[in-house]
Amino acid sequence: MSSRAVLIFAAFSGFLYVALGAFGAHVLKSSLGIKELDWLATGLQYQGFHTLVLLAIGIAMQYKTNIWWYWSGAFLSIGTVLFSGSLYCLALSHLMFWAYLTPVGGVCFLIGWALMAMGVLRRNKRANCHE
């Protein structure tokens, strides 16, 4: 993903994070059970954290192009949609097939973090060669 696409996704994700968090706290709290509220809270926690990480990646990409960060942003975005999105759908619909997408989103998170680390390691390695 380009830095612009990552930043647009982060902005949308941040908006959705705040809106769904407020909706959950004020509207859904009285109609969902403990288990559903836990699913909602876990989805929000992961979405909020990864939204901040995507914001940082998008800003970093504006200063230095890095193919590893490009793919990291893509996998972290997909992970957010699949992991958090599946938990939201599970909490709101009670359709258990959504639970099969949650671990796929988790794997996307892991891949995204590994790609970010590779980008940092490869960047430092090249930077040290030029000194």
C-alpha cells in the first residue's frame, strides 16, 4: 500500500474505532451479553492499536520508500479488517462462521509485524553500508 492509502485506511479505521466504541458503550452495552461485549472490546483493542501502527507506517513511508513497509501496511490493514471485523460480526450476529476469519486476521497481523521488522533491518543494513 502507498503511504497515502495507508493513511487513508488509518483515518477510516480510527473513525470507525471511535464510532463503534461509542456505539458499543452507549447502545450495545444494554443489549449484548458479556461474551459479545468481550468480543467487541477485543476487536476494538486490536483495531485501535493497529490503527496507530498504520498511522506511523504511513508517515514513515512518506520519508523513505520501503517495499517491506508497503507490504506490512497491506497485511496490517487486512488483519484489522479480518480480525476486528470478524469479532464485530460475531458479537452482533451470533453467526459462528465469523470465528473462522479471526485467526486468519491474526496471522495477517503477524506477517505485517514481521515485514515491518524486515523493513527496519534491511534499511539499517543499507544505511550502515553507505557510511
